[in-house]
Amino acid sequence: MTTTLITGANKGLGYETARQLIAAGHTVYVGARDLERGRQAADELGGRAVQLDVTNEESVEAAAKLIADEAGGLDVLVNNAGIAGPATPAAELTGDDYQAVFDTNVFGPVRVLHAFLPLLEASSTGVIVNVSSGLGSVTAATDPQAREATVPGWISAPAYAASKSALNMITAQYAHQFPHLRINAVDPGYTATDLNAHTGPQTIEQGAEIIVRLATITPEGPTGQYLSLIGVVPW
């Protein structure tokens, strides 16, 4: 039985990813900042709830202990929890604005990785999926042709985009240092979620597809890559 943890899984892409992985036979821990919302989602899905606030070190460590005690290990980690940050012109963004976005989107996954790496390394099929965005592609941000192919609906979101670029580098660095694990970043595409006030043209099911695909790869699968449904995303 494959044991999987998904952060931010009580709604949106995390919830749909959990649904699909449970259908595929995974035991899924539904990570949520609000335990009651997590329990409600887990009950609906047939998963297990765990309180997990990626911005809080004690919460992350407690979640790691709970999963180690209950499941005895972890095979798949999906770093899904994220925030969009303020919809503010670049000239008005402050260091505090960036710090708040990075605390969830960058430092959050690092906290989770630090706490759960011992469990993932003990697995014979350890997999990590970092949910990124096409907006994190520096190539797409600087090359109009690449932008059109990668992010058809370009959005100006400096703090969010910068945080996803940082998450991409974290993915590459960890993949290099842990070659026995499969560690990838994924771009779900512009999906209708609370993060964008449901303005994305893709459905939740479509957006979750690449996350599920990378969460279910074998030890021979790709690692250190930045992928979407249409293929490799340019860094």
C-alpha cells in the first residue's frame, strides 16, 4: 500500500489529487491548516486527515510524527499548499508582501521536506511532487515565444511567480542531492481554483492530472524535471 501526503488537500487541486490517488489505491493523508476542514475532506474522500500548516515548524514536525506512528512511513509527498499573494502592481509590492508569499510557497515546502525526508528515504519508491506554475518559468517570462507556448494566459504576479521559480530551483537541487528519490516540479496549468477566483479555463480534474501522473511514477521515472501535460516546461 502506497502512503501519500498532500499538503493543502482540503480543497482545489490538492483535494482532486487526493481523490484520484485514493481511487488508484493510495492511502492518502489530507494535510490541512484547519483540522476540521481536513477531517471533512478526508471523510468525503476516504482518506486520513492530518493538521499541517506549512508555515509552522511545530505543526509540520507533529504531522511527520503522526504519519510515522500511524503509517510507519511515507512513499509520496505532494507539496501542493500555496497562496497567490496580493494582486498588487509591482511598484506597490513590499518586502513583507514577498515574505508572506515565500513563507508558504517556498519555505513551506522546505519545512515539509526537512521533516519528511527521513521517511521518504526509507521508502523503496520515494516520490516528491512540488506543485509549481508556468509563471515560475524564467524562460517564459523573458521569451515571448516560450511564453505563448507555456503560459497562454500570462498574468503579472511578481511575488507568486518568483516564489515558484524558487521552488523550481529547490526541486532541481534536491533531485541532484537525492538521486534515489524521484523529485519533480509540475505546472498544472491555469486551473479554475480559489487561488485565481476560478478564472482559469481548465477544470480541477485537468489540472490534477499531471500531479497524479508524477505522484504515481516508478523508480525508473523522471527526476529533476519541470513538467506539464504538454511536456517539459522550460526553466
